[in-house]
Amino acid sequence: MNLINNKTVKQIVFALLSTSSLFAQTNLDSQLKESAEKVFKTYCWGCHHQTSIAFGPSFKEIANKREKGEIMGYIASPLSLYKEQGYKRSVMPSFANHLSAKELDVIADYIISFKEDK
């Protein structure tokens, strides 16, 4: 199992926060939305739902608490970040070896699209 140290994760998160999103939060391009929904159904649906709590927090809850870079970092290496993000434990597996950079970006944008307007 390939573990990423906290310094590397923080560098990744910083780099991700520094880059611009591929598309606006509430106006997902239909092709990218289809891609995001495919990633969601393949990897996320077992534990997360869009607006209601399942085994894990809903995308709506995540989007209201986190920035895109934090979401991407957590998906890639949850065991390195769970304490920093206020969780007592994490049973979420790492998806760093399962998702391409584009899929990670697309699913993060999809999650962010559930953010409530305040």
C-alpha cells in the first residue's frame, strides 16, 4: 500500500486550491456531469448520497464545509487528513490509485455543486 505523507498531501491540496475549476459550481457541463455521475455511482454511492446522510456524510454536507482542494485531498488520502478535517476516524478508502486526475477533479466539482447558497 502506497501511503502519502502529510507534507505531500498538504502540497497537493495547496496546488489544487491554486488551480481554477474546470466549470462553474452550479452550471455543470452535461458531458462532465455525466462523467461525474458515473464516478459517483461507481465509487461513492455505497456510502454517500447527494443530499441525505448515508453511511458517510452527504455531498451537500461536504460541500457546505469544504473547499474543492480539501475534497480532492480527502478523496485521494483520507487517512492523512481525517483529523485535520475534524473527524475522529475514517473508514473511507483512498481512491488515489482508482481515479484519474480528471475523474478526481470532476467528482470534486460534482460534490461542490451541492453547496447551498447562503
